[in-house]
Amino acid sequence: MGAGHDHAHDHGHGHAGHSHGPTLSTHDTPEARRSKERAILVAAILTGGFMGAEVVGGLVSGSLALLADAGHMLTDFASLMLAWFAFRLARRPADWKRTYGFDRFSVLAAFVNGLSLFAIAAWILVEAVQRLRDPHEVLGGLMLWVAVGGLVVNVLAFWVLSRAEGDNLNVRAAALHVLGDLLGSVAAIAASLVIIWTGWTPIDPILSVLVVLLILRSAWAVVGESGHILLEGAPAGFDARAVAADLEAQVPGVARAHHVHAWSITQERPMATLEVDLAPGAAADDVRRAVKDRVRETTGMEHVTVEVAAGAAQDG
């Protein structure tokens, strides 16, 4: 029998009914997207509003911890606005040039925001070394009050973002920036208390470096995950080899499953394509439906494209 091809596409967006394997992310609802968008805008307003006060406080008090936190808040404000813009841009419909729409821009924003954390860390480390070599006078009292104000603002911003984070890399990257500010404020408070009680000013740059090291660990994770998506890596929990083997063993009529590919537009939009060779006498439509149902059941993935070929092809 000659080989023929039967294409079918599925664009469903709900959750799989009975997942027995790792469940992959699904689409955000419009309400969830708007909630994330509002959360990022509120966090940006809070961060940008307090940034000026922290700059003045850092300059007057001579505190590197405050200046580092203010610099971090400046980049955070820019990063939060970029994240907010990514959500706004994702609202635009797909067109003939961008058939998947603009959702991927949010992943790009997360990647850029993660990289910016490394730039911030480098600046703080260089400044800390200079401060340790040439200590500056620090006004502990003023530093304490400004740091407390920054802590309150950052706690509010982080609380807003953590409520909306879910599985979205863009929001998680924004939350990491705010968490960095929050930890920076805690470090500034601790440093100011040490300076007030003992007058030992090196604690200021030392704690700044400790905060940087904490942030870099999380920044690396965000850059790694967003970079994985940008490089069309398989979604977390998806093993193409296991999917092919499962289809061949569990779906009647499948002689061979191959060319299994999976990627994500965003964390919430995983997709897969695969080819199956029919066993003799199998009905293409029945096998195609069964394959889609099985992939959904075992992975939770909703967007699956299946190509069915009659006859057992020998290509790889």
C-alpha cells in the first residue's frame, strides 16, 4: 500500500482529564493574565515611587547598601515596566508574520531581566571592594529609617507579585528583582544597626555582597529556564523517547512513533508534533484520535499535532 499523509491539528486549551505523568503548563485565562499585568504595574509604581527617596538617603548617609538598593530599584523599575509591556504586547493577535502572536516577548523580557541582575551584581561587587579598601563614613540613623521605608515598600510589591506569579517566567523574574530589593533593605537595616551600635562601617559593603550572592542563584535559574524556551527546548517533564515508547506499547494501530518534537511558546503554551506509522488494517482517524488522547493523558499537553502515515516507514 502506498504511503499517504493525514494531518490534524488540535488547539484545545483546557486541562487534561486524567494525567498519569508530569502535567505541563496550560494557557492562562484572560483574567489571570490581566491579574499578572496589574500586579506588575502596581509593583513598578511602588518601586519607582520609593527609588528617589532611597537615592537621596544613600547619598546623604553615605551608605553603599542604600545606594546599591537604589540602583537595584532603578533597574527593577525598568525591568518591571518591561515585564508589564510584555503582557500588554501579548494581547495583540497573531498575524501572518507572527503566527504564534507576541506571547514569546514575555519570555524574552524574563531573559533580559535575569541578565540585568548579573550586571547589577557586578556593579555592587566592584563598589563593595572599593568601600572595603577605602571605608566611608556612614550615618547609621538616617540609613536605618530609609532602609525601613524601603523594606515596607518591597514587602508590599513582593506580596502583590507573589499572589499573581503562578507559573509565569516573566512575573517570576520581576518578583526576583523585587526580592533582591527586599533582601537589600533587610541587609541595609542590619548594617545600620551594627553601625549605630559599634561604628563598624565595613559591615555595609559586606552585607551588600551577601545579598548579591543570594540573588545570583535565583537569577541563574530564570536565565536558564527562559533561555531553554528561547532555544525551543522541550517543556519540563516531557521526554520524547518515553512518549514514543508509550504510544507504541499502549495505542492499538501504532506500529511506530517517531519524529517527536516538543517546545513552548511560553511556559503556559507547550506544543508537540509527532509522526506515527500505522499497523496493517488500522484506521488513520481512529489512531490519530487515540494518539492525541494518550499524549494528553500522559503529559497534560493540549496542543498536539499528529501526522499519520500508512505503512511502516524505515526512516529515522
